[in-house]
Amino acid sequence: MTVPEISPEEQAELDKALYDALNPLASAIRSRESGVSADRMWDASPVDVALSVLAAWKVMDGEVKRLTERAAVTAGSYGASYEQLGAVWGITRQGARKKWPDAVSRTAPTTVGTSTLALFGGTAELVRSPSGDWGWTGRGADGTAGAAPDGAPYATAEEAAAHAGAFLKEHVLVGSDQP
């Protein structure tokens, strides 16, 4: 994934949305600092108004950094690598590791593995690939075979088991009391 470019129209919409979000915060900061009510913010000196806007951008910058880290950790929890995080952010793998040190799990190297799930009279085999992703193949009690869709690996065994279990539940024998 490359760093996305935005069109001039998207940039204008983004600028407007950011200013719309910033103005109430800048007014509240200026009001607290000066004692002047928010509806009279523009009655303050231009320097004070500009500084309150700058202070509001500082608050917003901190929030963007916090939300960015949350997004990186979320991507890492789903299996994104530091190389992928860096590519999206326009930095190196090492830069991403330094920026978000806890985003990617440093677990031991992944080994291929399998486990079996038996539900509703059917069975499914959960399969871990060398990349660490999970998939499944199964046969319902009614004889229907199924598998995880191509291109849709699951980040955890639990996620793969949930999808396999849903498949097995859909393919019980009619009239069966199998849990």
C-alpha cells in the first residue's frame, strides 16, 4: 500500500472539516484564558486570537497522534507488519517500529499448525499458515464441504473457529439435536 494522495477537492473538504472542528475548541480555550465569553472571542486582540487557535491546533495534534497510534496498534493486532505500517505512513520499517514500538506483536516465529473443531455433528480443521494467518476447511453434518474464502485469512485461531462454527451450524442434519 502506498501513501494515498488526495485531490484538491478532498483537501478543501478536509480543511473545512478540520476548521469546523477546531473553532469551538479555539473559542473555549480563548474564553478560559481571557475570561471573555466564547461568543466575543473575536473582540480579543489578534495576537490572543491567533494564539488560541494555535493552542487548539496543539490539542488537536496530540489527539491525532493518539488516534494514529491506536490505528497502528489495531492494524498490528490483525497481523500487519512494521513494513506495511511504514509503507502506509511513508517511512521505513525501522521508522515504523520506532514510532509505534508496541504495534506489532513480537511473538516467536510462527509455525504451521492445525487443530480440529467438532460442532453440530460436523468437523472443521483450523489451519495456521507459515505467515501466521488462520483458515479452515470443514464438512457439515449434512455432508456439505466448506472452507474459508480465498484471500480472507483470519488473524487468530478464534476468528477462524468462529467462521468455521457458523458454517457447521448452517449445515446440521435436519431434525438433529446435535449441539
